[in-house]
Amino acid sequence: MRIVVVEDDRDLARYLELELRHAGHSVEVARDGTEGLRLATVDPPFDLVLLDVMLPDLGGFAVLRALRRRSPIPVILLTARDQVQDKVEGLDLGADDYLTKPFSLEELLARIRSVARRRQGRVQDTLEVEDLRLDRAEHVVLRGGREIALTPREFSLLEFLMTHAGRPQTRETILERVWGYDFFGTTNVVDVYIRQLRAKVDENFSPPLLHTVRGVGYVLRRPPGGA
């Protein structure tokens, strides 16, 4: 997708630019609302706008209001303001989704996929490894046909590992991609959540899919010789 990031926080804007490009998207960054509005209305049009609400010149809601008079381009609002009335105002002005800071990269990518599905009329988006199945649209995980209840964070962690199935991930990478760029804490939290996932996804099932890679981190993969 071609994405416009409208964000005045330079560190966050750079982080989003790099990570979205790493995920395969084309990205342009605007530091203020005026430039963001200009980019969001160029021809050929972009596919999505990530729009910060608190901008230094033209605020995010003003940008969204002006944008909706010109274009149906999908917009996901990014903001530190979590009051219900702010969310309602943004959605009423025509935003497609609303994400409160701080957020994890995996949650943002999931919201982007969700917006894309709605725009394209798709209702199914699944990941499968062996008999483990994760449905992003329905937010359901099954193993061997049996539903597994996961917390939102466990779901995001499993989604990340399944997206990168077969490729070992360091604790630092997992922390950054699942917990977010501004998480304050140690990598030990990853170990805790991996144990919780194993208890739900691997125990009482065969073969085990979650593996520790000594000196590296963790990987979700098919057993040796698996299809």
C-alpha cells in the first residue's frame, strides 16, 4: 500500500516510516497538517493516511474534515487523547479507525489490514501453520479445530510469530514489534508471554510449534520434515 504518515513527532514518524517500509508499504511523511492534506490529495491518490490528531498548525480533525470534502481515502487517526468524545468526533468526521498512543506495531499493521479488507470487501484473512489457524478478521485462534482463548497481547504475539513462521526472532525484535516503540521494561516480559502461549497453543497438542532458539530468541515453525 501507498501510505501517508502525518506526524509531527520526528522519532515516531521515522519509526513508522521504517517499519511500514519493512512491512512492504510505500511511505511518505508529512510533519504538519498542511503538508499532510496536500499529500493526501495528490494524483494518483495514496491508499491510506495515518493522521496524528495533535498537529502544530492544522489539527488532525481539521485535516480530516477538509479531506473528506475532497476524497474518500481511508484514514486511521493516531492520538494520545483517549477520551470517548474525541474518538466519537473523529469517527463522525469520517475516520475509518482510531488508534490511541502508545500502540504496538503489530496492532497498527492489523488495523491497516482491517481497513484494507473493508475497502476491498474482503472478510477473511488467516494464517496457518500445521493445524494452528489464526483468523485476523474474526480474531479467533484454533488448533486442531478447537478454539483457544487468548488475551489481545497473546493474540498479537502469536500473529507476529505466525507471520514470520520459520524465522527466529530476537526478544528485542518481538518487544519492539508487538509491544511498541515506546515500551519501557525488560525483555523478560517476552519470556513470560511465550510461556503463556505455549501453555495454550502447544500443551495437549502435537507436535509443539513454539520453540526456543538458544542465543537468539523464539520461533514458531513446523516440525522437522513437516509440510
